[in-house]
Amino acid sequence: MSIPDSRQHDQREKSGVIRWGIIGCGDVVERKSGTSFQDATRSNLVAVMRRTESLVEDFARKNDVPFWTTDAKELINHPDVDAVYIATPPSHHLDYALQVCRAGKPCLIEKPVGRSAVECQQISDAFAGQGIPWFASYYRRYLPKYVQVKEFLDSGQIGPVVAVHYRYSRPPLGGGNWKMSPEVSGGGSFFDVGGHVLDLLDYWFGPIEFTGGGAMNVLPSHEVEDAVSISFRGAEGMVGTGLWNFAAPRTEEYIEIEGMWGRVRLECMECWSPLVTEVSAARLGRKPGTPLERKIRKLRGKKARKWDRTEHRFTPIAYVQLPMIQAVVDALLDGVPSRQAGDAALRTSKVMDAALREYYSGRHDAFWERPDTWHSIRNRALRQEKAPATGETEQYRLPEEDLRFFEESGYLGPFRCDAPEWKHIMVPAKSDRLNLHLQDPELFRLCSHPCIIERVDQALGGGGVSLMKTRIWRKPPNSDSKIPWHQDAGLHNGGFRPDGSAAPSVTVWFSLDGASSEKGAVKVIPGSHHSLIGNVAKGLYSDLEVKGYLEGVDLNAAVELPAEAGEFYLFHSWILHGSESNVSQMRRTGLNMRFVQTGDEVDPDFEYIVLKKKESHPSESHETQANRRSDRCETPVRTTS
């Protein structure tokens, strides 16, 4: 790469050293760069920036960095800083990169470069317009393992490359990770790590052409892509496929490069694992193996191997980015062309965008601001794609007499479930598992089926439905598993509205394998949902009988709710309910689903998922729409103490 004859470049030539500043000296820098900016020849780290003062000061002291700040502009414009490394989350890359460009300084940017190819293009155009070099931190291009793959392919030992197959499977990331927030990261796990392999393909074969593919989301715990597949074409007609699965039970990763006379197999994400090459023995013009090996094979009557197989091993280095940083320094001081120059990163960003474009309904704009257009499992449920073929849900409309009964008595059912998913629910060995709908797509699809949601919406008053929580209750045979009388409301159990009142909810109790008196079916006290018993503000809403709160309640009026497998009841969550022990020889398992009306998502202990939006009628005024909530769920409440 040619280096512009700027005043700053002249200063670098005179000093013979690139003085670096780092924006965002967090986990990535600690693990991957470490002391590389000081260890590389003709390189020095002179300034660091992080928004948290105590953390940036600690980093500077540990690494003997003379200048630290919490202001990125101060670092970028510091006279002692020749080049800047941006190691923040992608949402900050564009802004910081443009500031570095305006300051006339070269820039190394952590991958992915921006939240989309659009942001990457803006960065590329800005630096190209000023004649300033920029680089992306796809550091694998400089590690021995991947360099050896390049050299082996260029040697022609396996002949023309015909096909490339890549696969990466990994369990999902935990909740709360910023890498699963497109507003911050630009996508999900694929957008975070997929660029590494795509960049290697670009390095080994030159620019690849995206020929097809797509993405999907299967886990309700998040709304970003879980699985991505692509097909591509390379130079000389080579074809390839890639598959990334981030909803897998275990981790597995490999790439196979197949030529006419051999193949290469390796793990791309593990930088130091072995590289295996195989070449046709016929192509080599010899029988593989030593003379002794061949003699032993002949004595044992075995055929000579058809493939010459070699396993190459590599010695790890402390920080994987050191070779890349050295290459960038050499490029800046000597004008040496760089393998990870920005144009390659832009090509990779475009391939990733092409794979994700349909899932996000386009990536040309601020798509992170319109999550309702993504093709997530949550949105598929909201759009009621599981509705009957006609799109009609009238069959689930409750008659007025049923709604009046629910208002007065607080429960309704049983109803037969039309969703086949209930037959596939995996019952965990441990009872009382909470919120499995976030990890189990089958369970989520059951919770979001119209046969449940339409009825819940009516019971809540027709103002929309949000799923609050799920819990599986498992009573083994002959178990002392009695559930005491309780109400579900208030603290850590639905939360409180801004006015201090407890947010009401509706429970769907779903029988997975049948419930009877012998099995300990749920019992309810009709009409008890009109009063909250105990002090819900202090969490006193369970085990009410033992605490003496039920002295005035006629427990003999309890109604049992027997159900066949695949049947469910609705009841107001404030209704007094409980169950006896399972004295039968069979298991009794129930799935408890809790729903609130849209707008009552007030309990910070839970992650709410909107499954039906409030329907607005054009003929109604704003005030009428605001008051459409009926007394079906929001009953006048008397709190007893």
C-alpha cells in the first residue's frame, strides 16, 4: 500500500516509530493485543482511552502507558499519537474512525468494521478520499497456520480447488451479552465471528462471490440470527458452502478445502490446532510411507495407502495480534502492502450483509431501530404464522357467558389444545424449571399458539398479550409434592404499576400428561381473585394458610380442575389456588404460563415477549381506546392483612 506524503508521515519516517493510541482498552485488547503494540519493532503505545476512568488508569499503569484519558477526541488529536487502534463495540466504529480520518491519522479498526457494510463503506470512502491508510483487525491472515494453508494451496499440490465446505456449531451465548444486540454489534454471533472465516477465504482465494443463503432465528431468548448458511463462488469456478449454527448442543468447527488431488482440513477459529493435508499418492508419483512401513503392509497383506497424510502443528504465541500489528507498522513506515487493508474488510462486510439482508428486511439503514421487521421467532409468533390456514381465529372466541363466568369465578376451561407442539415438550428431570420458553422453541410456539393467545387476550380485556413467564411443575409418582394455597401477585410475581397497584395477569395451566384428584390436580377458590390476601408489597402472597391469612376463607368451596393430556385452563393469577400430593403411580406434569396485558410489563425480574398487540379501532377515540380494558382481569381489589 502506498503511504501519502503527509506531514505526519514525514515525522514517522524521521522517528522511525509508530506511536499508537488505543480507543477502548477493554477485554479484546487485554486478551488479543496485550503488550503487542510495545513488543512489535518500531512501535510504541503512548496513549489509551476508555470511558471508565478507574479502568483506563489501571490499564495505563499496568502497561506503562504515559497518557490516558476518558475523552476519545483528546486521544485522537494528541500530538504524540501517530496512529489509532479502535477496539470498541462496532456501534462506535464509524464515529471514531471518521474523527481519526479528519485528524489525518491511519487507523486500525477492530472487526466487524461497523454495524453493516454501509458503515464500513462510509469508513472506506472517507479514508480513501483523504489518501490515508486504514486496516481491519482480521489477524488470522498473519498467523503461521493460515499462512501455511495459503502456501500449500499456492503450491498446487492438491491441484485446482473444486469445493470448500465450512461448518461451525456452538451453543448460544448467555443473556445480556452486547454481541447479541444489533444496535451495538450489528447482528448476532454470526456477524461477530463469521467475518474471520470469510476473511480467510478472501485471503486464500481472492474475492469470493456470494451466490445465495439466508439466516433464521430459533431461540426466543433473543431476536438476532441463530443460524446462517451461504453458498459462494471463487476464482476459476470453485464453489463453496458455509454453515453457522449458534443454537447447537455442542461446539464443532472445521473447514475442508477439496482439490482434484487432495484436500486440506483445519479448524479456523482455533489458531493453534493442527492442520491436516492429504495428497494423492498417485499424484506424488510414489507410494507413501517409509520403506519399512511399506514392507510391513506387504507382509500383512494390506494395500498401500492412497493418500499421503501430514499433520502440521503450531506453537502458540502470547498475543495473537502481534504479527498483524507488526505488519501494519511495516506498512506505515515502509510502504509495504498489507494483507488486511480496508478493501478486504469491506468485501467481507458485504458478504455478511448479503447473508443477513433478508432476515433483517434490509441492512441499508438503521435496521436496529425497527426490530418488528426482523424475521425472529418472536415476530413470527406475533404475526400469528401458526394460525389456521384461513387466518381466522374466530373458533377461539369465547362466548359472553364464558367471559362473565371468568369475571365472576376467576377460572375457565378445560380447552383442548390445537398446537401439536405440546406433544414434543421435553420435561426436565428437575421440577420447577423457570422460563424454558426462552431456550425451547417448541415450548415457545405452544405458548404463542392462537388457541391460547386469543382466549388469554379476551380474558385480559382485549388490550394485547405479553408472555411473562413459564414454569414446569413435575410431580413424580407417590410424591409428597403438595402446593399450598397461594395467589400470584406483587413483588417478584408480576410487579407493580406506577400508581402502586399490583399488575394483574392470567395463568394458563396446561396439562402435559393428565391431571386428576389422585394425581393432585389444581384446585381453585371461585371468586377469590377479587381480593388480594396478605401484604403483596412485602411478598406475602404464598403459603397463606400456614400464616393464618385464610381463616375467613371457605376452603371447602374449592373446585378441582381435572384435565386430560393436552388440555388447559385459564385462571386469574390472583385466584387462590393450590394442589394436593400425587399419590398415583404416574407422573403429573403441568406447564404454567403467565400473561399480562400489553402495557403491564412492569416486573424487572422477567423478560416480557409481546405476542399480540392491542387492536385499535379507527372509529374509537383515543380516550375510548385507552379505556377498553374491561373488568375481566382488572377487578376491584380489596387487600386484606
